[in-house]
Amino acid sequence: MTKQEVRDLLTLIAQAWNNAPEMSTGTLAIWAKVLEEIPLEVAKIAVQKLLFTGKPFSPSYAEIRGAALEIVQERNLTPAEAYGKASRCIGDAVFFDDHWEAEGYEDLHPLVRRTLEHFGVREFAMADPAHARPQFMRMYEQELRRAQEEAALPPGFRKEIEALRTNYRTLPDPDNAKKAREMIEGLAEKKGMFDESSTRP
């Protein structure tokens, strides 16, 4: 979305809400950056959706972005739906000593597969449903929340985060750094003592 398109969007917002943000140069630049890959027509529908659902105050760019993604992206499964699909698929699985086979596993929603992998497919199949169901649903909710948070970030910003993760993956552990500093200080103190003894007559 260009700055001019953002101006058009803010004009629409101002017509619907009294507390719309001012169209300063800085505001246009920030909104254009956050909504850069959101088409204007999708953003307008998102604004209308927020209006129709009774939002009392003018939406932020983050709220518009979230509403736009809900419009264009495939609806996510609810935790109960995800558990049902996982249960039906793994219920028909065949287990061997070193592997297992389940027809339709690769067709499951990626978040369902990821949750099963974290749960453990064998453990899921052998668990009492009374215990497996709430645990699976909690784990799925965590995966869903993480996926939604990542999807809400602009692609360019996600790339910046991945670059930071790669570059700073080996940051020193604070506890190890403290121990190293104490060890260095101790060696320095001992060295000072040796130096003093060597200069004594």
C-alpha cells in the first residue's frame, strides 16, 4: 500500500470514527510500512468489518492488518476441530518397531501435524482420550497463537527477525558470562599478589 492509498484509507476511517489519526508525514510513512503488502481494497474491507462489529474507536494499523489477514487467509481450525481430525487420523495408524504409518497424515493441517509431533504420535495414540484431548488442545492453542503472531508481522520484518536469530543465536549465557568475569577477576587478583611478592626484597 502506497502513502497515497494510506491517505485514502485514513480518509475512510475519519468518515466512520471521530478520533481518526492525523495525516502527518510520519503517520503516512508508518502506516504505509506496516500495511505495505496489504492491497487497498482488502484494507477497506477490513475497516468495514471492524466498523460492522461495533469497534467504538478508530482502529490502529495493527488491528486493520489483523482484520485483513483474517479476510484473506484460510480459517484456522478450532482446538476441538483440530483434536477431532488428529484423533481420526491417528486412530487408524499402524505402528511398527521403528516407524508408523497413518493414511492422510500429510493432508492434515500443518498446525495439527506440528502439535502431534510435539505431543508424540505414539504417545497420542496410546493416551487416554480423557487426558489426551485437553493436553492436545492446549498445545494446539499455543501453536495457533504463535502462528497468528508470526502471520501478523510484515514479511520484511519477519526476514529481519530471522536474520537477527541467525546472527545472535550464540549470545553468551548471562550466568556463564558472570562466572567467566569472576574467574578473570580472580586470576587478575592472584596475578597482582604474585607481582607484589616478586617485587618484595
